[in-house]
Amino acid sequence: MYWKSTLSATLLSTLAASAQLPNFNMPAMDAARATFHQTSDLDLDNGAGSLGITQFELRSALSRPITLANGWLVVPLAEYTLTHLDFSNRPAGFPMHDEDLHSLGLSAFAVSMSDSSPWIYGAWARAELASDFKSINGDDFTFDVAAGGGYRFNDHFILGVGAAVCNLNGNLTCYPGIGFDWIVNDDVRIGLYGPAFIASYTYSRDWSFSFRTKACGGIWNVSDNAAGSRSIDLTSYQLGVFADRRLTDKLWLSFGVGMVIANNIKYTTPHGDTLFERDADAGLSGQLGLRLKAW
């Protein structure tokens, strides 16, 4: 479940750590994006073969920020991710197979901030269907929530903290999150948004460069013909350098290279009991995407 905690903590800390929130101009958020991500084969421990990972992600806000009473803003989001796991040289008895795994998510975050107060408050909720789509039941759905706040020390620095509660309908877990957003000058911005770190440099109106880290992976319910529902839990941590090129006024091309580290894959019951687990060596990664900047 670690990846879900990092996702929600990252989002929450981003909300609490953005001085530009009324314009929905957050460094870790876009109005919409499409991303293709590929890793090299990762060697699994104990001679368990290797794993290649290919992901395609679509994500979009469903509307402009909605203004509610007392200064609250709400933004609904939808996302879809296709993940292909390609196992090579599997030994006898290896329980997992090549899989096409799907994730459909609907989420919303709400934020309250005021020019008359340095405090920022935020909340986030998400419902997700994560499955191989061979058979769908209650084990394929999960629900997560998060809440927290931030303090704006000045126009250039904000500190935020919060907590996320994940998998409300299953193996419930709770994780803390912390983040900051520091606008060093007109060209340099540095932030920690949960486990995601971004240091960006705006070279010109049309080019920007960054070093980024983030948690990635997923947990999906899959059908085992002999045993029924099982879960694949994949965790890894990505770090790399990226370049962004403006194509039109708000549309950007993003590309980057880096590494994935701290890789781990588990085969579990839907309630979290581990049936099989392997770590994997670090590997190279590449990413290409289109990003639509906020309104």
C-alpha cells in the first residue's frame, strides 16, 4: 500500500505548499497530462528472473477549480493507467505471469486559503478500481482519504504537513506526509511534496529543466484460476532529470531519463498476507509525455 500513501501525501503536501493555488498553478500538478514510462529489465533476487515495466497514464482535471463557501476550492480529477508487467526467465513455481493491469480513479481535493491568513487547509478523497479486468468484485476497489494544512511564512516559502488513510475498505493503513515549497527566485523553485522532490530551473519562456524524484508502482487485484482473488503489489522509487519544451501557449512536451530504485514486488491475498515477495535491482528508465498547464 506504500504507493497509495505516497500518492495521497504528495498531493496533499502539494496543495498545502503552493503559493499559486488560486490559479491552479502547482509544480506537481497539471490540468491534464499523458505520460509513457518505460524501465529496463529489473533482475529479481534469488534467481527469480527479471521484470520489465511499461506504463501509460492519462490524467485530467474534470473542471476548473470550483469555488465554494468560506473560500474553499474543489477540483475533481480522473485518471487511467495501463501497466504491463513482462516477466522473463521465470523459474518453476513462480506465481505471477505477464499481466496487463488497469487502474481507473476518481478523486477530488478541497483547499481553503485566504489573503488575510497565512494558514492553508486541504483534504483529498479517492476511489479506485485496480484490476486485470478478468473478474471484478469488491476486492478490486479501494478508497483513500487525506487531510492536512500548511503555513505561508511569506510569498516565497510555505511548509505543509498532513496524513493519509488508505484502503478504508480493506487492510487500512495511515501515513504522515510533509512538504515545503520554496520559490528561490524567478527562475528556480525547490519543493518537497510528500516523498516527491522537485528542483526546477526555468531557462526561458519555452524551456525548463528539473531534477525530480517520486514514488511509483501500484497494487492491483488479479484473478488466480486456482485460488481466486490475489493482489500484485509493486513499489519502486524513480529519480531523474527532465526537460520541458513549450509547444503552444499551455501545451508542453516533457521528456526525461533516470533510474528506478528500491524495487519490490509482492503477491498477496486481498487482505495483505504475503504469499511471495522479491526485491529487484535498480534499472534505467525513460519517460515521455504531454502536459497541459493549468488555466
